[in-house]
Amino acid sequence: MNEKKPIITVEKMTAKYGDRLVLDELTFDVKRGEIFVILGGSGCGKSTLLKHMIGLYKPAAGDIRIGEVSVVSSEGEKRDALIRRFGVMYQSGALFGSMTLLENICLPLEEFTDLGKDARELIAHMKLSLVGLAEFANLMPSEISGGMKKRAAIARAMALDPEILFLDEPSAGLDPVTADELDDLIIQLSRSLNITFVIVTHELPSIYKIADRVIMLDARTKKIIAEGDPVVLRDSAEDPWVKSFFNRKTQQA
């Protein structure tokens, strides 16, 4: 079935900062249409892996492919086309404070399309509607709540109709109710638009609610220490480090 095919393939990917090894020969794939979560304790390389997957950093070894196209080696028009296949929401939201929400969402459309102003604004309004912010289009980021900023950032990430959305710690800094509402939005977008999500988080309530599948990175070995359904890992993992992470038996996994 189509949804079972990998849309992202990471193959023997090694990441380093100078001589310091951060990730060692990671191999995994992300299936089309799933909500895939990268998790682990502090300093295990979650955000580093995400930045490699979106092409901000080049790996020391190995490859990352979206479909059949390498994120690592593609160049020119091929790379431009590849970048348009995904959107990114950074942890802070990274909205431009001097622009309205509508103007923020129009930015990718201005940069990557030849659409006129009216068409860009129509699409931006549609994306804001998808995340429940239709009536806030003309507000500045300073005028909305933290949860609304995250939603607006997701709307901007969806501006070019990407197949994949990468979210870095979407629940960070949010109260439990707002975080739960954001989880509901992610599930809704995934199911209704068949968007593939790759999410970095350490929030267990979110992990159990949204994740179809997870990988857990280990700061000690620099490798993937667990992979699969988070509920199954919580209930049946044999590795004590994995079990303690999912059952909150340590102060900080």
C-alpha cells in the first residue's frame, strides 16, 4: 500500500561537530503519511538529526533521501524542488515580529512562486483557517499567545503544500491544555491532508497521543536504542534505559 512506502530514508548517517561524534551510522525510514517522532534524553542529538534531515547540515557519512532524491548531494534546481517538498516549524516558531500573521505565511509564496498578491493572500488565509487562526490574520506575533504562534508557524510551513512537515519541539513552553490542542491539530492535519510528520519532542503525553512510530536516540552510544510503537516500548521494552524513559522512572531520561 502507498502509505507503507518510505518517503524518507536515512542510511548509515553519521553526524559530527568537528571531531566530536554526535550520531553514529543511523539507519531508519519514515513511511508516507505517518506521524514519526524522534525522541531521547538531553544531548542525544534529536535536533541535530532534524537539521541534517532538512539539509541544514551535511552528514560526515551516509545519506538522507526524500523519495529517491538525496538531501545530501542534490544541487541547483533539483535541490530547490526537493526543498519545496517539505516545511519546517522551528521550536520558537520563528515568526517575523514586524509582519502580520498573513504576511508571515505569504513569505514562502513570494519567494518560491510567481503568484500575484491576491493569490498569495488567498492561500495564506486558507492555511490560517486550517490551523484555526482565520480571524487573527492581521495581528502581529506579539499580539497572540504562544500556542497561536506555534499554529501560525505550522500554517507558514504548509504554505507550499508540502508532503512532509518537520516540527522541532512543538509543545515546548506550552501549558498542558494548549499542548493537547496542538496535538489534536497535528493528528487532524495528518489524517485529513495525508501529510507526513517528523517531530522532535520529549513530551510523553504528546508522544503517546500522536506518534505512529518513534525512534529513541541514545547519547551514550550515539545510536538508535529503540524503535516502534511508543505504547509497546513503554510496556515491553527490555532495555532499562528505554523502559525508564517511557515510564518516567528517572528525573531526566
